[in-house]
Amino acid sequence: MRRQFQPAQPNALWVSDFTYVATWQGFVYVAFVIDAFARRIIGWRVSHTPRTYMVLDALEQALHERPQRSGGELVHHSDRGVQYVSIRYTERLEEAGIAPSVGSVGDSYDNALAETVIGLFKTEMIRRNGPWRHLEAVEFATLEWVDWFNHRRLLEPVGNMPPAEREALFMGNRVRPRRRPDSNQQVSEKAGTVHLQSTPERLRRLALRRSPSFSSSSTAKRPTPIRRISTPWTKSTGRVSKKRSMKGA
């Protein structure tokens, strides 16, 4: 792969690697399969021994997670560990139509993307929540961390969003249909000119035109204004003048 870990679409490059975790009952090993497009973990496995069946189980989970793959376009990259270059593993890749790719001997940069995700796994989950009692505890914690990593963990290399959201954004932009004029759009006589007007706005204007309260020939009566009657008051006492009130009567 020449250390090119930025494919243009999902299911173009998968990277794999595994690590170890110390428990009170001995070491356990965790294998991962990662889609390099959004760095989403699509397969993982926890085991007592680092044998071929462990990494093969992680690959099987990835194949089950991604059943729709373009034949001949997917590349699987890993280091030169004996598990990944074994006959069983390479035959399974060939059966699935995946092209194998391995890095150079003793060079961790050739699998830097998988090493980065494993580094986050060890930092954010293993070292923070240890010590670990047994394999079951590591397996359950890995299940929770993978779900959080895929759906809620913000990753700067993919646009400060979770991997699942990045893939959904890519698929949404890819399958988005072309926008067509609907019944709420008014097309003018000139070709290519479209005037948009929402349905609620059109209904409101029609209602204002047809309403009798806003028409010029309206016969609705206006309310009679209230007349105010002033009462004579004397400046000295502030009482009503009897003389003026008698004259007014």
C-alpha cells in the first residue's frame, strides 16, 4: 500500500492487527479489522492465545458486517505476522475476493493506521479501567468501547465526527437523488426559470384575498367609539359644582 491509508470510499482498504492485555489470569489478545476510509472497526476478537483462528474470527465478523463489497477492489493490509500470512488466512481472503497486502519486516509504519487505533484502545479503555481480572471482563469492555468508538468517538482525521457518521455522510451524498420541481414550484414561461413558493404562504395569500374583512366592498359594521363625558370640578374643593350640575340638568 506504500503507506497510503486514505481510500476514496468504504470497503476499499481494510487493515488488521492485534494486541495483548495483561489480566490476573494471564495475557489475553485482542484482534481488530478496521475500514481505513472512516477508521471504523468492523471486526474484533478476544482470545487466550494469539493463534490463526483468533484473527480469522475477526475477519469473519468483518465479512459478515460488510456483505456488499465490490469484487476485486478491496485490499486487506496487515503486517507479516505468522497469523496473517498463514495458509488458512490467505485462502479465506482469496475466497472472499479480497487482495492481500503485507508490510515490510520490522517496520511498524507500514501498518500505522491499525497501530493508531490499537493505541487509542489501550489508552482510552485498557489503561484507564484496569487492572483486569479475566478474559470475560476484557471482552465485555471491548464490546462497549467498539460501539462507543464507531458511533460517538469524534475523530479529527475524518472531519471531527464518528466513523459511522462519516460513512453515512458519504453514502448519503452518493445516493442522493436529483431534485425535481414539485407541485409547490411555479415554472415561468422562460425555460430554466423556477420560482419557489411554499404551500402555506400561497394559502395565506389566497385567504387574505378572499376574506370579506380585507375587501374594499366590506359591509361589516365598525364598533361605535365610546364617548367620554367630562364632569365639572371646582378648583378649591375638588367637588362637583351643584350649580353647574343643576344647569346641565
